[in-house]
Amino acid sequence: MRPRRPRPRRLNAPQPGYGNPRVSVTLPKIIAHRGSPREAPENTLASFRRAKLSGAAFVEFDVALTRDARPVIFHDDGLERTSDGQGLLADLDFELVKHLDAGSWFDRQFAGEPIPTLEETLELLAALGLGFNMELKTDPGREAELAKIALPIALDIWPKDLPTPLISSFSRIAVAAARETAPQWPMDVIYDRIPAEWAEDAKTLDLAVIGANHKHLTREQVMEFRGSGLKISSYTVNDVERAATLFQWGVDAIFTDVPGDMVKRFGP
């Protein structure tokens, strides 16, 4: 009799215990995406203050490196969309970046609003009592460098009596480096479309959260994540009824550009 060949394990099947058992994470329902970007220029101190006024308890921001390895709060590779700069952020030293205007593009009342440093941002959020999700925005070849620079700064500044931060990235390399640097903080890999190997990522990277584009997320996937002991965050949700559906499915948190509207409906 020929020996039976073992069936390959489905990577997208629920695997109990894939979430990080050593790190507890409590996510608010509403996470203010880049602050409150419909009321103030995204990823600025002004936007984070508006998020606080909207009733949000948590904000998301993007951290990236200048050419001389200073971590600043900025989303795009290029400077043109959200500042008066030209070219790539990664090609400029901080001495030039700090003088850019990141507010006038949005509205004249925000003229002169700077691109904030990571230190300035964390100090403001701590003063406001806002929790945060820090997304690592990486340049090719600098994924680990960003994590190893940004995480020690955050660990040093962030008060232990405030909500535990969530660290996330689309880059598995960045998340792996962040895990080594801050093993006590929960980690989240973000996906546009959930890949077949998500469960292997969760196990290898010791994830606590899976981040998913709500446009491609299904109820069945949410059930699989929850069965694996993972929390689920979903981006970027600006329709209240879509948010209600996601919460009904079991999504733990949504990222939104309209935190005020979402907090009014669902609470913080």
C-alpha cells in the first residue's frame, strides 16, 4: 500500500493562538486617520488637535526618514501634495524639511504649519491624552533602519500610564525590526488584499493585529482572524453605514478621515 501523503495546511485557515499572547492590545473603535484631515492638513500637529476636539481617543500617523535619518511625520514619498516642497522627502536633510510649509495647501489659516518631528508629535499626543498608531512608511532598503530609529524614540517619550501604542506597516521587514526593538508593544501588518500567507505572517512576526483595506475585506476573513486570536483594524472607512457593517462582522477598529462623525455614531 502506498503511504498517504499528508495534506498541505491551508494558510488561510483559522490557526488558534497566532496572535501574540504576551502583548495585550485594546483598540478603540475609532482611530483618527492622520488626525482629522478634513478639518486640518493631514499629519500635522493642527490635525491631531482637531482629532482630539472631535472626540477621538486614538490617532494614526505616518513616520518616515529624511535623508539624514530624522524621523518626521509625513505620508507620501513626494513632497508636492502636502507641502510647498519639491522632490522626495528621503532626498532632503531635516534642516531643509523643517522649513517647509505643510499647511497652506489645505487652507490659508494653516499657513506655516510645519512637518512635525516624531518627538514633537508624541509630546503633543501625550499632553492631549491621545493614544496612537504609528505607521512605518519605508523607503526601499531603509525598512529596518526606520524601525530601529523611530521605536527607541517612542519608547523613551511615551508615558507608561497612557494607552499602549500600536505599531504597523505594509513592510514585513519594518514590522520584524520593530518587534525586535519594542517587543512589549503590539504589532500590525497592513494589507490591501489579504494574502494566502497571512497566518504565517501572524505567526512569524508575532502579530497582535491584522490591518485590512475595508474595500476588499470579507465577513469570512474577519471570522478567520478572530478564530486565530487576532484583532482586526480596517482602513479607510468614511461611510457610517459601512462602518456599522464592519463592526457587525467583528472588526475591532476602523481608521477614518471623519472621526467626529464616527464618534457621534459609535463612541470613541
